[in-house]
Amino acid sequence: MVYVELTTPFSDGPEGRATRPSGPSLNIVAQSTISKIRELAADIKLHHSVFALPWAVLATVLAAHRAGGLKLGQLILVLICMVTGRTVAMVANRLLDAEIDAANPRTARRAIPGGRLSAGFMWMSLAICSSIFIAAAGGFWIGYHNRWPIVLAVPVLVFLVGYSLMKRYTRLCHYYLGMALALAPVCAWLAIAGSLSLPPFLMAGAVILWTAGFDILYACQDYAFDVQHGLFSVPAKIGIGPSLSVSRGTHLACVGFLVLLGVTTPELGILFAIGIGIAAVLLVIEHSLVKPTDLSRLNLAFFTLNGVISLILGGLGVVDVLMHHG
């Protein structure tokens, strides 16, 4: 008779010695974790950080210019806060909206309703990113003697998470989202300068209106679902056609804030002015792509054009400051 001895990774081996997980087992765990992180990044569209990130960088560079120069450590801390803050907001959105997402055909394939990520993994991700955000905010206090970021870290996270609840209570949820993104230039400026002045508020006004305008457009594709389930949005209240008009008016006001920012900020010159002109043209194109009876090109209008607008305005603004006032 032949006896075959079986051992588990944590059982005693043939000679009574405890065995450890094998290399392949560790590789499987590592690959699984990496796969989940990639799935998370895709689900929350991590690359859409481009919407607010250029505004934070512009505010950082402009505030640093007025404060005597930018330190690399400050820029790194701002970037960490930006990415982790947005991740917290988006992960919270996926958790709080899991049942709504499952019922909506457009979002039913997201990671939680689709079964690709568990709620437990998402909660863990939320906790980790919140901790990193708070630690980075504390870095401004420890490294640069600015206590405002750590003082405001938790209130900012609470505000960011609150967006996911707004569609349950108010049709102004689009403008709340705009305020969430507008925290980027305001908080970045405060983290660098330690105080606030006019430019970050003008940036915030432009970001609020720009974001609200394209979010109203985006909400048009959920018009029927929102009406059926009693969710709040501008399209659910007044219909798709009038909502497109509201969006156009909101974006027109955004351009006004951009012009005011350029006129009242001496560090911003011709390059930023060119950026405003390009952004205005792209907004016109964006609205030309969306019709009350044809939303098929909405993703192009929402994702591509708005990403380009943010990059152009933020990038040209930064170059303007560095080239002419470095």
C-alpha cells in the first residue's frame, strides 16, 4: 500500500516543521491584489482626475509665485491630496449608490453590482485613501508649518463624500459637484500660501459653473431612470431640452469667470487668454454635439472635450506664470 502525505501551506511538514506559503501562492495573492486595484481604477475612472488636477496645479504655481517660490515637496503633497481625495469621493459614490447603480441599465455593470469588487474591498480602499489624504495634509504642517490643510482635511473629505447623497435631496446636485471640484484650486492655494485671495475664488467660480454645466448634460442620459425612481436632477425636473439651455447658460457664465480671472490676475497673460478662447470654442462644439433627441455623442462631449478644456486652461496658465513671471 502506498501512503501519500498531504500538507497545507501552514501545516507541519514531513519532519514536523511548519511550512510557509510557497512562492507561487504569494504571486497569486499579489496578482489578485493588483487585478483588484486595476479594476478599482477603471471603475472610478481614475484618469478623470484630469478634470480638477490642472486647476489645483495652476493654483499651486500661482500661489507659490506670490509666496516666494514653489517647493517640490509642496507640489507632491498637493498631487497626493488631489488623487486620494478624488478616489475617496468616487469610492464613496460607488458604495452609497450600489443599489441605484444595480437598477440602472447604464451603470449595472459597475464593479460592485457587477460582482467584480466586493463592498469590503471598497471600504478598505476608502479607509486607506482617506488615511493617505490626511497624512499628506499633515505634511504641510510638519514640513511647511501650515496647519490649515490638516485642520480642514476631515471636513473636506466629508464634503466630497456628500456629493453622492445630493441626488436624493436636491436638483442643485450638479452645482454641489462643481463645488466639490472647486475645492481643488481653493485648497491648493491655501496649502501653499497659508491664506486666501481673489484668484482661487475666481477659479472656483469658473470650476463650479464648468462642472455643473457638463454634469447637467451627462444627467440627460438618466432622465427616464431619475424620473421613475424619484431622483433629483435638472433634467428630471424640467426635461432634456430646457436642461440643455440651462447648461449653455451655466457654461456662458463660466467663461465670464475665466475672463474675470485673466483680467484681475497680473500673472496670467496672453497664453491664458488664448486658453480661454480655445475653451470657449470647445464648449460651443460640446453643446453642438448634444441634441434633445440625440444623446449618442454625449460621452465624447463629456469626457474628451472637458478633459481637453481643463488641460488647456491649466497648462497654458501655468506656462504663462512660469515664462513671464518665473
